Amino acid sequence: MKIAVIGAGGVGGYFGGKLAHAGVDTTFIVRGATLQALRSKGLRVESVEGDFSIANVQATDDPASIGQVDAILLAVKAWQVAEVAATLRPMIGPDTAVVPLENGVEAPEILSPILGREHVLGGLCAIVSFIVVPGHIRHAAFEPFVMFGELDNHRSDRTTRLREAFLQAGVKADVPEDIHHSMWSKFLFITPMSGIGAITRVPVDVWRAVPELELLATQMLNEIIAVAAARGIALGDDAVARTWQRYLAMAPGSTASLQRDLMEGRPSELDAQLGAVVRLGRERAIPVPVTESLYYCLLPQERIARQAK
């Protein structure tokens, strides 16, 4: 397969790096210091599952220069999806699959009008990783995985081929029966963790031990479940318990990327996570008072970060 990876941060650098290291024809679309680092030093990934590096990395800031590809892994922040979407057009062939790996559930609807719904898949990933410096990624915890699927959930040759490429690269990958259910399950997990972590500025093992915050998180979970249900996504009677099991299993010191971004003064995915719950709830007249309160309280930090960008 020929794959383009948009971004080389904690997500793109790791998953794209694994594919390239396994010999898959992989090109990173990046800019600035990251492009310079990949061209001059290659890609280095420190991982709890084994370090690796790639000396000769295919990288460019011009999508048109690499031609049509089989798959595009979109590994930018959720708030960057709309601005990069049009730049992907030169790489789109008749059967190209665009796989958004951002947090949130709205990327397919953003991409479809620009690239054509037939090219867009649903997707998600799970990984605890971050940029040390451009071209140097650290995977700190958790076994990474990716999931993706056609928006109508039919089994396709292109999802099968992409899954096989990931598996051969040593990445856990799956094409679930219902990609929308999987995306909302990830959204259910990450959004309360992001919001509570960002406003308390402590890792998950600290806030999950506070009864009042346990209640707050549970209220947020129920709000998101209600919004999902109004959109035809049934997350299951055990969704709250299932998500809490994931919180309790997280290693001490774990934080969400949204929390880290806000704490470090960077633009975050606040609008794609808590903001999306508020926005989608209003569309279906579903009250989400806890999520709404946290969203509004975090907005000033987000706006300051964007003014400084």
C-alpha cells in the first residue's frame, strides 16, 4: 500500500513510523521544524513496547508531489481537520480512503463535503504519546491500537488491506462491526477525562479518587450517552461501568492531550470534545448542564492559547 500520514506528532509519528519501519510505502506530510527534522535526522520513536528509528524518512510539505495514495491517515488535531482537508485532494484517487484519527466524532462530517463521502472512513486510535522534540516521539504507556471502517459499516477491500498493513507493522488494528459505536465509545471515554483533568490540572488517578469528581464524571458520561442515543447510537446499559473500568485501569500520572495542551498554553481540542457535546446536545434538545459548565469555564484558557498561536 501507499500511505500518506498528515502530521508526525504523538499519533502520526508513532503509527506512521510503525508502518514505515515495517517497509510500507509511507510519506509524512508535515511542515516547518518537523519537516526539517525528519529530513535531516529521521524519525525516532521511544516506546514502552520497543524503541525504533528510521534514518531515511519520506517527508514533504507538498501533498501534490506524492500523487495518489491508497490511504491517508489524518493525524492532526481535531481543530485542524477543516483547514487541511482541501490540501488532501491531490492525493485522492478512485479508491483512496481517508482515515481521521482525531479525538471527537465530527471529522467524517467535516471531510465528506470537501473530499466526497465515498472517500471518508470513520476512525479512532488509542495511544499515550507525545512529541519530545520534532522528529522524536515518546510512547509512554498503553498498547496502541487503531480502528476504522466504512461509514455505512460495509466490509470493503480497502479496510481489509489497511488492517493487514497495520497488523504486519505490529500495530493492533480492527474493523469493528459499527464504527460509529466505536467512535462514540472513545468519545465517551476521553471527553470527561479531558474536561475534568483540564479544570483540576491533576492526572486521572488523582481526580478519580475524589468522590465529588467521580459523581461529576458520571454525570458527564450520562449526558454524552443521552446525546449519542438521540443521534441513534446506543452505547449500552453498561457504558458508564465500562468507561469507569477504563479510568480505574489507567496508570498513575495519565492525562489527556486536551489537558496537557491547555496546561501548556497551546490550542486544544476543547471545541471538538466538550464543545461538541454542547453543540450536538442543543441540536437534539438534550440538556448537558455539567459538560456545558466545564466547557464555559475552560473557554477563556482556550481563547488565550489561540490568541498566542
